Amino acid sequence: MKIADNKNYYTDIWGCQMNERDLEIIENLLDEMGASKSTSMDDADIIILITCSVREKAENKVFTKLGELAKLKEDNPNLIIGVCGCMVQQKRVLKRIKHRFPQVDLVFGTYNLHRLPELLSKIIERKDNRVMEVWDEWDELGKERLESIGLNRKDYLKSKVIISYGCNNYCSYCIVPYVRGCERSRPPENLINEIRFLADKGCKEILLLGQNVNSYGKDLPGEMTFAALLEHVIKVEGIKRIRFMTSHPKDFSNSLIKVISESEKICNHIHLPVQSGSNKILEMMRRGYKREEYLKLVEKIKNSIPDASLTTDVIVGFPGETEDDFQDTLDLVKHVEFDSAYTFIYSTRTGTEAEKFDKQVEEKIKKQRLQNLMQLQNKISLRKNKELVGKELEIMIDQKRDVKNGKTSYMGRTDTNKIVAIEEFSENILGTFQEVKIIEAKTWSLKGRVV
């Protein structure tokens, strides 16, 4: 009998796609223990929260959720509540959970994810009433264990593959290096074996993940680079599309541009976070490049990959940002013409260098700048999408939607990562590639008809 037989589990997640991949691993481990996934917290015997600490808002949501779970725990004292992820790697958060949330039974961090079965067993068997184990770094056994768990996926059509953990950049606003640790590249042979496994299971598209995929291999022996890794991945039979994120501009090499431009498998979508268009702010952020260098890189990409879509991240209201600095950002956005942008108001993160910076920008000014930036970007995004109306594009159909009158509507994505809603169709086309004529454009999506 498995230790969690006849138990239901429920998971809740905040944060990035790295967390989404961690979620898959956690659910695989729970499945292997004999537990079954529940769609409701009310029916669960085990609840695991996968947390994010990039922004204060995400942390506050977790604390709010823990407060709500106290009532469930009161009604069901045998309920096991666990918290993991980036948040608990911070000592202040761990201390707060320990003293203010007695309903939490289990805490584990990003370095000991692989220990979940052992930790959970202690609670289920009532060897310990409460288990809190958060490591500051991987041990050798942990590194080996991470390579051997989590191959299985709930859905194989599109699969995420983590190629590296942690980050070495220490941008002044970012907490990630402190909670995810220093960068560690996974061995290339392990990655290729995992991707072959996924291809054999029917995977058509993979997303290679890392805090900075472009610096992959710098900590490995030999001459392995991200461009070289992609050349190996391209050769895996069965994989039709290859995506990756996130790219750091300072490490985006000419060889990487060349590999993307020459491969039909690598999608023509590049997420290239700029964060600011002001050299002063970029230096304060410790981004490692200047505005002019970023624009030169964009020019190289557009010249070599004319059909590429570029997306980005932008932070407004960073400490010391003046109106001139913000205008520099707007000017860069106008110049590059991103297909879309994730835009954020700067929020102070405890434990980062920027927390101590003077000249914090007033909240009212931050919000106004964000609105101005979004209005500009929305106009650009809509115009670029309208240019696609009437064109026929290859779409990978990856979602089923509503069924009406015997017909089903579907969703898919273009090579350039644009979302396309497909008109109702009588055949089952989920998981296939279809030629679709674009008939309507909105700011964030397209509508199309299968040709």
C-alpha cells in the first residue's frame, strides 16, 4: 500500500512557468504516492501551495489563502496543508509562517522539492506533527534526484523542460537569485533524453525554461552553449516546435540568432525583456547593457529573422525614474514596435538592492505612467495583429473550447506565439497543425478559419 492511498490532493499556484513545471513534478510525486487529484479544496486531504516571491502582491495572496485555509483545517483537523516555492526560501517569510500560521503542516523549498515524499510521509504516519525543511542549496543527492523525477506529464502535447536552475545576474530589483540560487545548467545529455522521452509520448512542442536560457552551459565543462544545445534539440524526431524563455539581452549571441534563423523548428518568437529605455535606470537596475546595445541587438534579430515577433517586459516607476527617463522608455517602445509587452509597476522587494534606493516614485505617478505605456503598446499590438488579417498561417491547435450543435471551437498559436481562436469545426483537430486564414484581429488575439 502506498503511503497516500485513498487521499485526495489539491494544488494552487502563483508565479512563472518555472513554477508551473515545479507543479507538474509535485503532482507526479503525489500521484506516485497513491494520492488522487481533486478539483476542490473542500474534498482534499492534502493541499499544497506553490508560491512566488517576485512581487509583493503574490506573497500577500498566499498569506490571504493561508488565512482562508485555517477554517478548513478547523473543520478537518486531519487536513495536511503544505507551502513550497520561492517565498519560503526567505527567512522572514519562513519565520512568519512558523509563528502566525499554525495550520501549516509542511514547508519545503526550491532546493528540496525532491524530498516531498519523505517529508509528507513523516506527517501522514504522524512521526512529526509539523515539518519545515528549507535548504539553502542543493546537495549532490538532490541534484541527482532532480534529474530522475518528473519525466511524466499530465499533458504531453506541449511540454516544459527546465534547462537550468537559478540565476547569476542579481538585477537590483529581483529576488530570484536569492530564492532560486546560483545558476546551474542541467547536463545536455539528460535534457536530450528527456526531450526524446516526451517526443515518444506524442509531444509536438517543447518550451525550454531558464531564468536566463542564453547563459546555459557557462558552468559546464567544454564548449556547450545555448545555441549548441538548440542544435542538438532540433535533431530530436517528433518535436515540431521549439520555444524558449527567458532571454537576457546581454547574453543573446550572434550564434543563437544564426541557429534560430536557419531552423524551421525553432519558433520565430523571442521574448527579450528590456525593463527600461533609460540608460540611467538600466544601470541602476544592473541589467548589463545600454539602450543603444539593446536596439542594436533588435536590429540584428530583425535583419536575420524578418518574421520574428518580439515581446518584452517593462517596469515603470523604478526608484529615481524621472519623466525624461520614462519618455526614453516610450521612445524605445515606439522604435522597436514589440508585438506585445508585459508591463509592471515597480514594487519594493525586501532583500533586494533596490529596496534601499532613494527617490521612490509616487504611486500616483507610477500608475499614470503605466497607463500611458499600456495605451501605446496596445495601439502597436492591435496594428500589428490587423496586418495579419487575410493571411494564412500554420496554427498548432492546443485547446478545445465550447461545443455547440455538434461542432467544437478551438484555440491555437502561431509560430510567433499569437493566440488564435478557431471558428467552430466538426472534426476533432486537437493536437494537429492547420492552415488557418485570419479573419479578425484584436489587441491580444486573432480569430481564424481553418482553410
